[in-house]
Amino acid sequence: MRYEIIFIIMFINVLYVSFFTLRMILVIKGYRLFASLLSVIEVFVYLKGLTIVLDNLDNSINLAAYCIGWGMGVYLGSKIEEYLALGYVTLQVVVDSIELQLPSYIREQGFGVTSWTADGKDGKRLVMQVLTKRSNEQKLLELIHSRVPKAFVISYEPKQLIGGFWVKQLKGRLDPRGIDE
């Protein structure tokens, strides 16, 4: 049995599926040009891998290596995207006390904050909406929890940015849809 062919099949599939995963995420986030360029490399790797697998179908271990490589590629591709932290997130933060100076503190740290008072089940609440790059999300969460450990936080990804603090600040670096290119 040739062990090197097993590792080659697995490696090519890890590479291919990582590219595939990244490409899909890039398309969803609006990075169409970069996704198109990545797809050229992706399909080349895929065809090379498929050729090797089809030439070696006589061994079921090769097929297992292909399947294992696929799973590893999905995992690796998602970890790479997580590391790149493309795009923006909006955090909606709800805190028990409306007396807090949390919005001012968050603004002093360079984040844009919109805040308002809301009625909760147990009384008045301070609600804040904060937009940040995904690469700054963890820093923002730590900042909030260092001041208000019991804050209720919802994080979601906005599809478009139109107007407001961020678009004015980043004007010229964004395309008309508010997405970095």
C-alpha cells in the first residue's frame, strides 16, 4: 500500500474544501471579486485531487482519506475565516441600570454607540447598539463585561451599512453597499 497517496489525497481535499468554505463565506459577505479569484485556485486543486482519487479507486482507504480530508477542510476553512474576522457585527447590549455611564465609556474606547431607555420585565433598562469590525468583537465584549458582568448581549452581522457613524468615518474605504473591498 502506498501511504503517500493517502496523505496526498487527504491534503488536497483539506486544501480544496478550505478554499471552498472560504469562497462561500466571501460570496455571502459580498467579497465577490476575491471569491472569484479564489475559485480559480479551488477548482484547480479539486480537479487534481479528483484525478488522483479516480485513478486510485481500487483502494477503499483512498476513499476514506478523501472523506476525512473533506471534513478536515470544512473545519480548517471555518477556522481561517474566524481568524480573518471579515465584516462587521452589531452588538445589542441590555443592562439593568440606566444610571450607568457605559455608553460614554464605550465611545471613549472608539466605538459608535446608540443608546436608549427601554421597559423590561423588572423595570427600566439601558439598551445600546454598538457596531464594530468582527476583529474587535471580543475586545468590545470584554470591555462591556468588565463594567457590567450581567449585561445581556446579542451579536449579529449586519448585511448593509448605509449612513451613520461608520459610513461617515470610513467614507472612501467602502463601496456603496458599505462593504470593504
